[in-house]
Amino acid sequence: MTDGRDEPAELLRRAGLEVVEERETGALPPPRVAWRSVAAYDAVPTVSVRDDRPDRVAQLNAQWHRLAVAHGVLGGRGDGDGEFLVHVGGSRSGAQAWTRVRLTERWDLAGVLGDCPGRPEFITLSPNGTALLGATCEEYDVRLIAVDRFAERWEQAAIAAARETPQEREAAWAMLSWRIRPPERVRQAWADGLALNEAAPEDVLRRLLGRSAALFRRRKLPPAIVDAAVAHPDWRVRGRLAEAQPDLTAEQWAGLVLDEPDPERRYALAALAADRRAELTGTGYRRLAGDPDPRVRAEAAHFPGLPARLLSTLATDPDPRVRESACPYAWPHLDAPTRRELLADPDDGVRTAALLRHHEDHPIPRSVFAGLGPRVQAAARCLLDPELAEHLSHHGDPALRRALASNPHLAEHGDETPGTNCGQTPDADRDQTLNADCDQTSAALAPGLPRVLATLADDPDDQVRLAVSVRPELTEEQRASIRTDIDPHQARHALPWVAALHDDPDAMRRCAASSHLLVRSSVARARHLPPDVVTRLAHDEDHVVRLFLAESCDDAPADLLLEVWRWWTGSFSHPGRPRNHPNFSRRGLLRYAGDPVPRMRQLALDDPESTAALVESFSRDGAAEVRLRAAVDPRLSAASAVRLLDDPHERVRQAAAECPQLPARVLIRLLQNPETAHHAARNPALPVPVMHHLLDPATEARRRDSSQRAD
């Protein structure tokens, strides 16, 4: 007996079953279909064993074994000890799929696979799916039910369910009636499904504004729907639009941000638009810079397109938050008196912002640096006095050394810094400095590097050395001399200075020959590259370099794209690549139809010479990803679409529910089921009047709810 807490493998072990090598069983009818056959109200038992028999456990085991041998459930061996598939009913096993097992010498299915000994609930299936044998309990007895030609019957049932004439389809939709108000869960599933239905017209999408947040998950909303969302009275609609639809026009951004009456929300929208580097209209910039809320004016300074005259105005704003925000951006456009006023501003934040910006052009001495709050920012941005730069290169705080290593002005510090200054710090900092000897450090400097950079290039901190190694002014010899340890699996981003050179063929040739992974990876992110650079990177030893080339470069070769497809499942930043790359070859893919790797096998359907017969074959493939590819193929038959609605894998079932070949009566049944309503509503075969019909109950419910609140 089990208490329902056993792990599936442990439960089967106690029943005397040996779990054999796990194999895909997706081409077979899944357990959910088998249980329907065994537990059907009209199922006729092959054998019944009464509860009042004292030997009922032994009798059930004996009868099960006899029937399993007679009907061929025990496959693979003539002696009846072969492999078979099993699934335990209810919550006993916790498994959703078949488990391949073999009987051991001491087995006891009836005594273990149930709520108590002699009350078993399990089903068993032959490995080829032809014979099903299940045990299920009634009030006074246990029934063993054998079903022959089970897989064939399943196929025939799908074929029968898929038969539909045009007249029957039209009649099914015409008879659709929603007199009984569907539950809220189903109504919301319809709305969310219609929001993502690619066939939904604008009038349907307009009705979904304020009703489904899923609407904003569409990659591209029609301009009219975006305009309606910008002007929508519900803040949630406007907020979701800003968060999920970044490609708004300048007019739409301006209306969304500046017409927002609530100051808190207007500030949030302005901050979001600034982060997205959104553009506004000329009038929009003026209104933004003159907003009555100082937080909004402060965000205005972060808009890349804000005119210089408005930036200068913000730099003298009455509110210090605005002046602090505008100061770094407005500085190049300010006259000397205004700059002096900011450097002497009564507000600490404004003075600090002005000081940092001033010292991007004028060396900051050690005495000024010591009094700064944001010292990490200063170490990264400011032009440093040579003594200060030398001091920071030996500082005990690795965060300061990391910031210093990325400072763009460090190349200007040559060997003029006297060695006697190395490591000389005030007593307060002495216990934070590195215990390094200047003479010893100088002996290990990278060839040709200025003293400070060379010191950082030999820093004990990995991130400090890495920051030095990717500086643009280094020669390849210098870059290669720096010890770096780059995790080949860590996230990588294109180096800005390499990205700025993407249109320079000679620079790309030099960078592509670099020994540094991050430099080569950054080259591979270019949209176009010279043929020789493409060839070099396509054969790079690093798989991420090859991946970036396949994702980003329109010149990536077909053989590379195919190689990357074999092991890369895709990313959010480059959806569909490499398979949707323009150079991904569609010809000759039929040779992969029998490939042992499922990922390669499914490519055969992309070949223009592939047939509907291959789609049907793949819909019965043992691998779920191959069946999924077949499920989204427009050549899939209606019968196979119906059959895949029972697939053991959820994604395959969902794709089948969206298949436009489904008969109307099947689709209507899916719409009424809370578990399938969402994906059924995404089905592009839904007639537009039906789409509106699905939204009517929600409209009535909202109207009634509003009336009740008003009362």
C-alpha cells in the first residue's frame, strides 16, 4: 500500500518492477487517452474479481499476468517477461507519462499500485501500443479491462472526429450558444487568447483594450490600436503600452507622457521613455522641460534628443534635482559664468555633478578626490592627476581599481610619474593600500604600457585585469600579454569601441584577428562584415563567437548557421535565429528526415520538396520537438491535429489547439474547457463574428458588475 508520497520510481520498485532505460513514447497514445478507454462508463470488463475474496491480491496478479501474456502487453520476449509501459492512476505516481518497466522475480502490482492492497488503479500498455490492459475499482469488485488494437482505435477515433463538411462547420458555428454565463476563468482565457490571435482584426483588438494585458505581448500592434491605447481612460492600459511596446512614434510617446494627468504616473512614464531613448516632438520636448513637476523636468535631461537650449535652461532650474540631472548633459553648452555658478551651487548634489563634469576636462588632484562622495564615478570618468592615478592603481579597494581600469584618460599617463610616489598614502588609507613594491611592479609591466595601466594589467583582481585587456588603445601584443580568465559561458556584450568601428572593414580585420574573446565576439555582432572576416569568425574556436555571427551578421554562411542550429535553441534578443536567417539554406534539408538528432530531423519540413506525408509522419515522431514542428505546419491533417490534442507534452497540445484545420465542433469543445480555452481562442480559424461573440459575455458581466457597484 502507498500513502501517495512515494517517488514514482520507488513506488514501482516496491511493486516489483524494474525501470528500464527511458525512451521517448510520444508516438504512442498517452496515459490520459488510455485511462479514458479503461474508465469509460460503457467499458466491458474482461475479468472481474470481487472484493470479498480472501485471495483477491494473488488472484488479481495472476489474472493480470494471464491477460497480459494473452493480449501481448508483455512485449519483447516470448516467455512473458518482456518490457511494457505502466502508469499509475490518481496521484499515486505523480508521473504524467508512461514508464517503461520489466517484471522482477517478486512482483506485486495489485498489492502496491493502489490505495490499499487489492484495490489497484493502474494501466499497462505494450511497447508498440497495440494492447492495453488496465485495472480499475468499482464498488464491490476490481475490473481488468483489455483493449486490443488500442493505438489503431485511437487513430480511427481521431479520423472520425476530424470529418466535417463545410455545411457541418457552418452549422456548428451557427448553433454556438452561450446562454449559460461562462465562469470568469474561461472568459479571461478567451480574451487573452484573442489578444494573441494573429487573425483578430482591429475591431476585435480594440474591444480587448482594458480587458486583456496579453494584448501588449503582440510584437507589433496596429497604429490605430496604439493610438487608442495612448488615449485610453484606464491607466493600466497606458502603463502596459509604455512597458511592452517600445517602438512608439514621437507623437505617441509625447501624448502618452505629457497628457498623463497624474504627476506620479507622468514621472514614471517619463523615466521609462528616457530609458528607452525615446524621441519626442519639438512641442513635446518643450512641454517636458517645462513640466510643473521637477522630477519630470529632471528626467527630461536624459532624453538624447532634448535641444541644447532646453538643456541649458534646465541647468539653471530653481529645483536642485533638475540642475543636478541636467548638469552633465548641458555642460558643453554652458558659458563660463554658468559653469562657475554650478561649481559653487549651494546644493551638494549639484556641486558634485558639476565637479565630476569639470574634471572630465581638467585634472582632478588627490586633495579634491579625497573629499568626493562618488569616488568610484570619479575614478572611472575624470581626468586624474598623475599622482592620484598612481595612488589609485595601488588602492586597497578593488572597486576603485576596477573603475580606474576603465577610465578613458589613463592612456595619457606615461612613465613620468616618479617611482617614489608609488604607494605613498595618508595614514587613514594606509591599511587599504596594496602592499606592492614599485620597483618589483615596474619589472613586470606589460611592454609599452604607461605605468598606471601596466600596474593594473598585473592586478590580482581578475575583473581589473579584464577591464584593462579590452581597452581600445592597446596593441594586440599588449592585449595578449595580460592574463585574463574569461568564462566561455558567461553573458557577453559588444565592446562599445568595437561596435563603433563596425563599418570600418580594416578595423574589423584587425579586431577579428585578436586573441581576446571579447574583442572577437564584439566583431561578430556587426550586421555586415568583409568576406574574409566572416570566414575567419565562422571557424573561430569559441562557440559564442560563432553564435554571435549567426545571430547578428547578415553575411553569416549557411554551413555555420546549420552548425549553430544543431546546438543553439534561441534567445530573446535574437528570436528565430539562426533558422530565420536569410542565408539559412532550405534546400537539401530532406536528408535530415531520418537524423537521430530530433533538432536536425525537424528541419526536413523546411525543405520546399517536403510533403504532407512527411508532416503526418513527424506528427507521430517519438520526440516531442519534432511533433511540435509538425503541429504548426499548415499541411497537418485535421485528423492528426485532433490526435495531437491528446499529446503527452503540453506545448504540442497547445499547438494542436491553435491548428486551423480543427473541426468547428472540436474547437467549440476546446473553447468551453478552462484548460484549453486560451489556446483555442488563439486559433486563426475562428470566424470574426465568433470572436466578437466570445467577448460579449465579458461585456455583459462588466456591465452588470458596474451597475451593481453603482447601486
